[in-house]
Amino acid sequence: MFKRFYQQISSVFPARVAHEVSQIMIQGGFEELSPRVYIGFAMFFSFCVFLLFFFLTPFLTDSQFLHLFVPFFAFCASGVAFYLFLLMTADSRARKIEQILPDALQIISANIRAGMTIENAIWSAARPEFGPLQDEIKRVSADTFGGTPIQDTLLRMSRRVRSVILERAVKLIVEGISLGGEMSRLLDEVAEDIRAQYTLHKEIGTSTLMYTIFIVFAAVFAAPLLFSVSSYYAEMNENVLNKRISDTSSGGLTSAATQRAGVSGLPGMSAAGAQASGISARDVYWFSVSCIVVTTFFAALILGVIRFGKATMGLKYAPLFVLGALAMFFAAFSVLKAALGGMMG
């Protein structure tokens, strides 16, 4: 019943979107799950999140803009999260296959040198310790023994895995089979090239360690501290403006006279009830929180590019970075209020 309901929800999306999601689900190992069901569930869950924030936001803020923006943002973020989950799962599965691929190629090469045909050599290389690669090898062997040319089954395997390294290795193997080359030597060379590439990636990761430390420090520690100082200064400035306006009003001056008196403060800064169009301390506070979230999220993506060569590999660090940076901001802001709060009184 629920599957039909989710499929009806996903019918608003074109077939091209369903095909793309289906391809990523296959690469992530979710072949048994229907892409239409997944899309429908994602939309239904995102709509529930939208309703939650729609009724919750009025209790947190009085801004009419946020009453509309936050629910729509939560809806979009939830939908994107479902898509990113598939990408992260597909990349994680591909990385596991890439790490074990050189050993599998050398086993296939050894089997060929022992006198096996390439079909039997590939079938014999399916071992439990290979994890997801074992499933792919078994599927290639089953399709091959079922009558499909081995070149086609290998190319299908490369499309089921989100890996450039595997795709290049499969193309070399297919060309070697088509040209009748010495397969055992070719497989050994491909395995050595993959190992050399991984060694190079490790060296690059070591050489860029300082960049990684700087990005983490700037995004998770330095930026929240600076934003907390700015937010506290804005709040202190607003309180000073309010106090001066209150003092001058009690002295018989009007609001216009107060403005002519030259009350000092941040440019564009408004005191409560003085300028409806000005920037309040609360606006600065939420602007700081928004900037911290955006900065740390993209810092995690940059870290993924530096360390692993893929931005999606940094998504797993994003929640940790965001929570750590926000905790640093709230803690620093609270410490400033506790330490310097007497100056505002």
C-alpha cells in the first residue's frame, strides 16, 4: 500500500530523473529498491519536515520572512540530503572496490598463468574478503556463463560502480581481450598502476596536511569566535542605544531629537522601536549562525577534494564540522555575555 502511495507521489518527476536516481541506487547497492518508491518516500518525508518547521518556526521567531523561508529551506535540504545519501553510499562502495581491486586482478592473473580461461579465472577470484567486489565478480561470471560476451559483462560492471579507476581498468582489460594480448601480464601491470595511484594519493594527502589543518581551524574555531565577538558587540551596541534613547526620552526629548543628538552606534544599527528598517542585534546573531553553517559545510567539501579527490567524500565531515562550529559559537557568545555583561548594565 505504501509503495503504491510513494510511486504516485514520484509520478510528478519525469522519467529522466527516475533513471538517474536508479543509476545511482545501483551504484550504491540498492538494486532491489524501486527508484520511484525511494523518490516518493523522500518527497513525503521532506513534506513532513516542511510541516514540522512551518508550525515550529512561529514559536522561535517573529520574523514573517523566516516563517516562510525556514520551512521551504528545510524541505529542500531534506530532499537534497536523500540525494547526497545515495552519492555518499555509492562513493563509499566504489572506494572499497578500488582498494581491493589490485589484489583481485593479481589473483585473476595467477589463475590465468595456471592455465584457466579468463572466464574461469574471474569466477575463481570471487572471495568473501573482497566484500562488494565479490558480488560484482559473481554477477559478471553468471552473465558470462549465461551466454553474454565477457567484454559486455565487464563494461556493465564498470557502469554499476561509481569509480573512474575501475572504469579505466575495465577498458584496458576489454581492449586486451579484444586484441588477444597476454592477459596475465596486462592484469599485473594494471594492478601495479592502481597501487601506484593510491600511493600517490597518500603522498598528496600528507603534503596537503597543513592546508587541511588550516581549513579546519579557520572554519570550526576561528570563524565562530570572530562571529561571536561581532554578535556580542552588536547586542551591546543595541543595548547602549536603547539606554540612551530611554534616558533622553525621560528628559523630555522626542525620538527625532534623540536622532539629532547623535547617538553613536553601528552604521545602520537600530535600537528597539527606533528604526523599523534598521539592522537589529538579533539579525546579526542569526546572520552569524547562517554564515557558520554555510562556511563549515563548504569547508567539509573542500576537505574532501583535498584528501580524497571528491567533494562528496567530505560530506561525512559536514555534520561534525557544523555542530562543532555552532557549539564553539554559542559557547564563546555565552562566555562573552557572562564576562562582559556587567559593562552593559
